[in-house]
Amino acid sequence: MTHLSAITPARPSYLSQASGGDAPARDARLSAVLSLMETGGLFPQALPGATAEEAPPAWTGTSPGLDLGAPLPFTPDFPARLERKIGERGDASRPVLLGAGTDPYQPVERILGVTRAALEVLDRLGHPVTLVTKSTSVLRDLDILGRLAGRGLLRVCFPVATLDHRLARLLEPRAPTPLRRLAVMHELSRHGIPVAVVAGPMIPGVNDAEMEKVLEAAQAHGARAAAYVLLRLAPDLRRAVEAWLNAQMPDRAARVLALIRGNRAGRPQDARPGLRPLGVDTAAEALARRFAAALPRLGLDGAQAGAALPAADRQPVLL
């Protein structure tokens, strides 16, 4: 067990399950909370504060496709590093994006408060931020979010892949249900906080037919803007998704995988600039046309497919 006293700000540290009777009560609480991680089912990620080179699997040796539920790294001094980075950059116009690599409101955030501390830094500096989360815990920070929104410095984005409760439980077993996310969107909007929806990941043959319904529901719950993203499969995630499809949807697994490859020019993923979130074949183009047609009908502002929606429509910077 890595105790809190052993966590140093020099690099992310692990919090794992308690392995002995002498573990402090606080460690046991952390262990219990980590066992309930809202990792997003097929799309698990790390705790807030990990940089790209520090995030799995680069130095942690973990895989987003194969290590669902494994202990996750975090950066205890992330708020201080954030403030330092903003000062070094000297550009106050580009929003910081919290939630690009992970949901910033993992259950352990209730104890650690890393995300709240980061928001306090951004509020104090008057720096714009785009927040991406699936969690209902975002309501805890209504006071800070309200101050940021009042100065036009904030947008909160909610990924929603489906409105089907059963499918949501299969795709995202540990995440709050889509209906709960919509309720949180409504509550934030009621407090004057701009909210947006990211429809996706859209999986061809699984949930792509729902895109307009997701956008309509989000708009009805206060969303002012929208984006969408197509599923792409990195090599290790591909194995997990293939196994999941064969187990949960054996009758259409082969077709769905073929459609995913078709959206990526015959490959499970395409990392070329501009194509990573969009896809390139006729079906992907049809999805783009459907998205573009839905925006004016629903009165939603749009963004490049797959892009997070920054405050004041400025491209965010990932720290």
C-alpha cells in the first residue's frame, strides 16, 4: 500500500488496495473509493494531473484496454504545476482543458480535492477552462464554476454515448447513467453555467443511430453546444473491444468491427491530423452530415467533430 505520507510531488504516485491490517484509516477509505472508480467502462483513463508522457501505458506499464480497474496514477501537486505552466505560457486566451485524458471527478476526488484545487487556481488567475466530465460530483464545485461562468471563462462538457439504459450499463458500467448526466446538465444550466454535449463515442452498428436523440435530449436539458466523436481503436483497446463485442453482441460483432475499420480507411484507428475523430468513409461522412443538420434545428453551436468545446470557442490547450 502506498500511504499518503509517501506520496511526493516529484511524479505521479499509486494508491492501491490496502494489503495489511496496519494501513491507516485514510488509506482504507482511499482504497474503498478507488474500488468504485467511474472509469467509463470500455474507455478507462487515469486520474487528473497526469501528463501525456506520464499517463498509462508509457511509464505505468498499464493498458487502457486490458487493465480496467487497476490502480491509477495522479499528480498531488497538479494545481501548483498548473499555475506554474500558465505563468510560463503567458497566454491567457487559450482555455485549459480538464478532462482530456481522464474524468477529473473520479470518486477519489471527493477525498483528494485535486480538481477543486485546480479550479481554484484558474478562478484566482481568471483563466478560461473547459471541463469534460461524466460525473455528478461536478455539482460539488458549483460555487467556483459559477464564478468562472460569470466571467465567461467556463464551459462544462458531458460525453453521452447513448440514452439506452441497458446499452449504457454495458458500455460504461461504472459511470453515472446518461439520465443522471442530463439532470446534472440541467442543474448547471439553471445556475447559468454553459454546458455542452459530446455525443459519443459513436460506434457504428451499436449506437450511431442515436446521435440525434442524444443531441435533442442534451438541448432539452440546457446544452448550448455540441460535438461528436467516432470510436477509434488503439491496438490494446482493440483487443478489449473485440472481446467485449463477441461476448455482448455475438450476432453482430463481426459487422460492427468491419464498420469501425471502414470508418478508418480499413484500419481500426487513423491518427492522421483531422481524421482521428472524424473517420473518412461514406458512413463517417453521412454521420457528419447528420450532425451538421441537427445543429441549426436544435439551436446548438457546433465544434469540429471530436474536439472538446472550449470557452468562448477558443481552441483549448492540454497541460
